[in-house]
Amino acid sequence: MTPLSTDPAARARLRWSAATSSVQIEGSRRADGAGRSIWDDEIAKPGRIRDGSTAEPACDSYRRVADDLALVAGLGLDRYRFSIPWARVQPDGRGPGNVAALDHYARVVDGLLAAGVTPFPTLYHWELPSAVEADGGWLARDTVERFGEYAALVAARLGDRVSSWYTLNEPAMTTLQGYAVGALAPGRQLLYGALPTAHHQLLAHSRAAEALHARGAASVGLVNNHTWVLPLRDTEEDQAAAAVYDLLHNRLFSEPLLSGTTPDLEVLGLPPLPVLGDDLARIAGSIDFYGVNFYNPTTVTAAAAEDDIPFEIVPTPGVPVTGFGPEWPIMPSALRDLLIDLHRRHPSMPPIIIGENGASFPEPDVAGPVEDIDRIAYLSAHIDAVGEAIDAGVPVEEYTVWSLLDNWEWTDGYTQRFGLVHVDFSTGERTPKGSYGWYRDLIAGTRAAEDAEAARA
């Protein structure tokens, strides 16, 4: 098979996108009456952010919209994924919408449409309003209704021009890292006590989808972080540990959406999720596409018998790593295998969108050209893995690079760079990297292949 990254005709089967998120690029955290989010609370904790930084000004994108839209247009993207922060639109997580904030995102949408790029907003990229967390956050069923109300406010303002929406970004990471082990905001360490947040997020997605469709949306889905789980050793104990981790990271979120069922938590000795009435039916009927974010596989081994968690995450042997080190191994075949397995489990599933894929590598802080050959190699190999999955019958329709810009990387601050565009955080200067030109040319090749095919038809 000709690699997808070098075969224009094969690439023509995909739409091409790039992504950012609000807290990571915008800055101006208190501008236009914005409220406080759980990430503002996290930043305020002494020693919480690796380099002591804040998300201010990040890339200063709230004020430099024109600069970033020009970069989007220069790539020739089909769609641009950006996020709208709940705490800007509803500072207290309830009540009327913040007109100034909604006007800002209306300008973003208009700018994208003027550039010939389809806007693809995300309603929730981990920025829960602090007031909602104070009322229980994703542990509280009331958050489901509040999120639906927020979605309706945004759709009322933007729905005449936006037809495709992501509701939630990576609910697995909110549950596992935000509420179970405390690696991300809101920094809770509840272990299995975090599991109700999984159900409440999926139910909130379904409420938001109803609100969006009621206001004209044509395509609504969510995007979850998925990983291909590998046992360290071919032993019964490690296989069992891998099955538990796969259940918690992947199937806890995919099964309700794609089959209307919840995984059997009894294997962990846990009570069932807080499912009521027609919850599962509403969740199962709520997606027009299924989003998959993928960065790396996860290798696990059986934990010691006395540990609370039956698995231990360990380095994946024999593979290169990104700037995060062994925490993020590089194995493009894992994306192919994950997609094929997901489709095998759910042969009637809706189209798949790769909502994020990318890698961080060490790069200079100051403005200047960056020939990021490692990133190009990473992206090319993963695009080829998507092509292999498509050849196996998996209905992938779109591929999205994370990220358009270097950004503020959560608790790692400014220490990790994912961007197609280098950002000098001391000046805000933007410099397209080698990967920007590579992705631009790949997309242009797709356009040429589409034109050639149309001429032959």
C-alpha cells in the first residue's frame, strides 16, 4: 500500500484540520467579564505548575485573533477546531450569556468563514467554571442540566453559522486525571470515587447534543482520549491488568455511546454507575460522529496485591519517545490497531474523526525557524496508520493535528511545544515551523488530487 501521507488520491478521502484550546492559547483570562475556572484555581496552588507559569498571556490569542486566523488560512484547512470556555460565556455556570464573550466567538466564526475554513467549536475543553465545581462539579448530576443550558446559549448565538460541534473534550482525562488521581484540574484524588463523573459527562454531552440539534446543528459528537493498552508481559496477570486499564480509559466512555451499555464494573469490585431511567438510551443516540484523540499507547503490568489499583503504568519497551520522555512513547501502529479494534467492537458505529494527534519535542524558546523533522516524522507515520485503518474498513473521515500553536501545556506550563507554529512566549511572535509547511503542502496535494478526480469523472 502506498502510504497515505504520500498518496494524494488516498488523502482525498480525508478532511484536514488543526486544533487549539482556549485556556492554552487565549490569555486575557479576566477580559470581557469572564468568570473563574478550575484552571485558574489550579494555577493558584503553590508549586502546582511545573515552571511556575500561568496561562497569562499564553499565546495572547484572545487579542490576536487576526494573526491566528491568518495562520489557519495559510494552511488551507478544511476545518479549524477551537474551544469556547464555559466560564467566559457563563461566569457562574448559570444564568444569561455574557454578550461580550459571545460576540468575540462570533467574530472568530465569521473570520474562519471568510477564510473559507469551516468552524468546528468545542464547548468544553476542561474549563469548568469554579462555581460549578463548588457545587459538586462532574460528581453532581445537576451539572448535566447546567451544561445543556450553556450549550443552548452558545448555539443561540452561533448556530446560524456553525453546523458541526464537539461537546466535550477527553472526558476520560477529566475522570482519571482530574478527579481520580489529581494530575489535572480540579486536582481531586478520589480514585474509584471519581467514576460517577464518567456517566455525568456523557449524559451532559447528550443534553448538549439535544440543545444543539434543536438549534440547527447538523453534526454533533464528542472526542475522547483513547490509548492502545499493552501488557508488559504475556502473562495472565499482566493481561488482566491491561483489561482493567482498557475498561477504565477506553470502554467506560466508548461503550455507552456506541452500544448503549456500560462496562461491567464488578470485575473491579465496584458498584454500577449512577444510571437512571433512559440515560443510556439518550447517550447512545446522541452522536453523529465519534471523536478519537490519540497520542501514544499505554503499557501496564500487574500491581502488587496490596495496591488499591490493580495495574501499574510502565514505559513501553523498544520505542522512541516524545519530549515528555517515557510517559509518551511513539508507536504509530498503536493508532491503527486501536481504530481497527474499535470498529470491530462496533461495526455499525458512526464516522470517526481524529480530533487530536501530535507530539511535543524540545525546541528553542526564542523566535526563529524550527526544522521540526521529528514532528513531521511523527505526523506522517500516524497519518499512514490512519490510512491502514481506512483500508481495513474503519470509517475515518477527518484528521486533526494538535496543535496549531505552541501553547501553555496545563501543569507542564510552557515546557512542552506541540505547535506547527513556534510561539515566543516573551513577545508573542509566531514563526511557522517546518511542519507547518509540510502540512500545508500535504493538504494542497489533497486538493490537487480531488480536482484531478473530478476532471476524470
